[in-house]
Amino acid sequence: MASVSLRQIVKHYDKTAVLHGIDLDIADGELMVFVGPSGCGKSTLLRMIAGLENISSGDLHIGGVRANDIAPAQRKLAMVFQSYALYPHMTVYDNMAFALKLAGQKTPAIDAAVQRAADTLQISQLLQRKPSELSGGQRQRVAIGRAIVRTPELFLFDEPLSNLDASLRVQMRVEISRLHRELQTTMIYVTHDQVEAMTLGQRIAVFNGGRIEQVGTPHQLYNHPANLFVAGFLGTPKMNFISAEVISRSADQLNLLLPGGAIVAVACAAGSSASSGDRVTLGVRAEHLRLLPGADDNTVEVCIGHIEYLGDQSIVYASLDGRSELIAIRAPAAAATLQAGQRCHLQLPVLQCHIFDRSGLALTSTVRHA
């Protein structure tokens, strides 16, 4: 296994900066996920770790050794790409054995390595087939198997599931998690899909505009986002954001004025810098909101705009007076009986709201989650 250490990693093409001083430590045996929108620099950083892109400045250490000038083939890593890149004229066995043959290994050792990898990936019955005879999921397993046989100290995955349909992506996420548990090898996984990031990563680095916005476990990022970008990027539906003004505060509570004139209370910690008169953004996730037939504590009146029935639940979209963007509410399936245009009351959870300042940074809060 190998740890990875990034110190002030910068990448630019001519005068265009792509990465702006990345600092990150990845532990031995950890499964780290890089997630972010297209063009944020996550794949570029992965290619720099692999040695496929030069580092403009900064230091990369793999296994405690500075790797900036080490050739890709000498970095003891294997990379799995979005495209399977299998040799169409070769069998599965030959595709997986190819690198070992080039390295001059003996046939018995090659046979043993390929069979071990095939058993791990449950593709032993496919070894004599050609890639054209395989499904997309099977081809991706072969591509992963080709990496496994080399027994690398570090695995790099560059959006390996993007070409698969939804059901296969779910299946392959389970397989990759199982593979990591069995091999206990350091893995770095790049994706733009926040569901993949949340379900696969032991820790996640959220990228935006060539910078890391926040690093943490899925639980930490989802429940305690550092800023508006992280809060809005992770979660489906995304977190609801409502502009508000602090009209008063006590030691542990803020009273907020919302668009349309409603006043609600949210918890805050003693160390929070929010004070009366501040403009803030209130953030609350869809699953923490409740629709009520009548007014109650900490409720605002809303108008139902649209309902998505998902079988076991419904996503209700409602409008708040003075605000154009709809609020998403995760509700029981029975909410599908609501009608567009119907007015009801929305209850905000005092202890599960997030507050962000003018610059988008999360203020110290007392957000609590079961």
C-alpha cells in the first residue's frame, strides 16, 4: 500500500491556471473520492498523480517518496479509465495477462495472477471470451482486473462507471467497495456523480474551480458543509437555500426574516458571528421539512407547485411568497394526493437548519442529526 501526499500542487497550461495550490493527504489503504463539476480539475490532478501530466509546481509524495520526477511505470500504480481500452482481438485472459507478459513474467505466475483477479471479480467463466461478447459491466470488470494483476500499491479510477447504465452503475459501485475491502489497497476515485462519491468514499474531496472546497467523510460533508457550494452540490434534491435577515439573536437562537415577511427561528452556537441586521442564507434539506395542513410552531405558508411521485416517497415543490425558486420537500408517498395550487404550511426544523454568511461560508451552528 502507499500513502499519497500533495503539497501546493499547481497546474497551468501556458497562462491558464487549472489547479491552484492543492494540499491533501491520503492514508495507506484509504478510498478517497475526488468529486466536483466538469472542468474543476479533479481528473487533471489524478493524471498528475499517475505521471501522465507534468506538475507545474508543488510536491507529490507516494509512499513517502517524492514522485514528481519518477516515470509513470515506476510509480507502482495502476489506472482504470472511463473507456475500457480493451484489445478487441484478445481474449479476456490475454487482455488481463498482457502487462505481465510484457514484464517478462513466467507463464505459471501469469496464470495464477489472472485467475486470482478473475476469482475476485467473479469473471472466471469469461476468460476465453472476446470483449465484443461481454456486457458493459463485464468489460469494466476486465479493465479493473487488468489493473489488479499488476498488484499495484495505488489504484486510480477516472470516472470508470460513466459509460454504464443506472442499474449497472449501482452494481459496480458495490463491486468496487467490496474490492477495496478485500485488497485493502489505497484507491483514488474520480467522479462528477455525487451519489457515487457518497456511497464509495471513505473520505471525499469536493473540487470547484481548481480548488478543494472541503475534505471529509460523507457524513461530515452532508451534515456539516463548509460553504454554500458543498451544501448545494451534495444531496438529491439539493439543499434549499433561502435569503434571510437576522432580526434578533439570543445565546443559542437566531430569529430570521424570510422573503414575504415570515419570521422563523433557527439554532446557533454561542460562537456564531451572526448578529442582528446581517444578511444570511438559510439552508435546509428536503428530508428535514414537514408539510402541515395548518399553522404551527416555526411554519411558513407555501403554495404547492409540482409533485414528483417516486413510489415510496414524493418530492413536493412549493413556492414561498417573495421568492421565485421552488422549495423541495421530501414527503411520504401519500403527499401525491396534494394538488398544484394548494396552500399549506411548511415547518422548518429549528435544530437542522444551516446558516451561511454573505461570502457563502457556513456559520458555526448547532445542526444536529440522528
